[in-house]
Amino acid sequence: MGKNKNITKAALIFIGAAFFMSCGSNHTSEEIVKHNRLSDSLSVEVADSVKITYTDSAVLRAEIEAPEMKRFPDEENPRLEMPKGVKATFFNDISEVTSTLTARYAIHHEKEDRIEIRDSAVVLNKNDEEIRTDELIWDKKNRTVTSDKPVRVRIRDEKIIKAQGFESDEDFLNYKFTKVTGIVYLNETAEE
């Protein structure tokens, strides 16, 4: 009886294996590669406490820190997302800090080499000028930062400029506004 039990088991295993082999796909190797690429593009890589260093011709340009970074290796739109906030420090040619930036969200579009910084973006440059807006677009190729959103700039303790639209260099030292909507002088006395 033990012998019959083993033969029955072996027959069931053989039938099961034959069944699974017959259900196998008739896909070409190209289709399998395409499927694997799609699977890879749907995957997300997650890292905690990230620090990214950007250099240009071996010169430190920026350091970006984020509590969490997600990388989407999508072939069409590979990107890095920092959904829990970001802090960036920018440097000049001799590694001096020229400005700092914080925001609640950032995304780096890798193919375009463009970073979108959103939600409560605050920049402080070395001239003690504070720039606040809800969105900044950093074009790394052209080394410019722009926004078409409302912008508020506090220039030391002298004045506040409100504007619609903004364009600056990476250091946030040379900037211009698209349309100024108001200026408030902070040191005016009541008599003036």
C-alpha cells in the first residue's frame, strides 16, 4: 500500500508540473523585457535621512538634505521626490554659503535636470534677504531659479517687496520680479 501511495504522489506531481508548463506564456523575449521594464518603472526606492551633493567642475554648488526621498525609476519620467520637506545650502566658487532654502516638498525631474520646490519655500541669502513663495523651479542646466507664483521678499530691515513672478541666479543674489504688486518700507516713521 505504501508503494501505491508513492506512485500516486509522483503521478500527481508529474501531472501538476505538466499542467503548469502547459499554462506557460507564449510571450516573446521582447515582451518579457518590456514587462520587466514596466514592473521596474512601477517600483519605488525609498531612503531616509538623505544628503545629496551637487558639484560643477569639481566645485561644490549645493547640498540638499531630506528626511525622506523616493526615487521613481520610470523610463519616461525618472524622478526623485522629497515629500517630507527639503533643506538646501548653496555655495559660491570658494565654498562659502551664499544662501539656504527650506520647503515642505520637492521633486527632481532627472531627464530635464529640473527641481520643483513647493509649499512654503523660504530662501535666505547672504545679504540677509528673505524670499518666500509657494513654488520655485530650479533649472540646473541654465543655473536659474524662477517662479510664476506670488513672491514676498524682505530686504534686510528696510522693505518688503511683493510681486507676481520671480527670476534669480542659483545664489538668490541677483533677482528680478515679473510684476511688483507692492512695496512696504519698514523704517518709515509716523512723521514721514
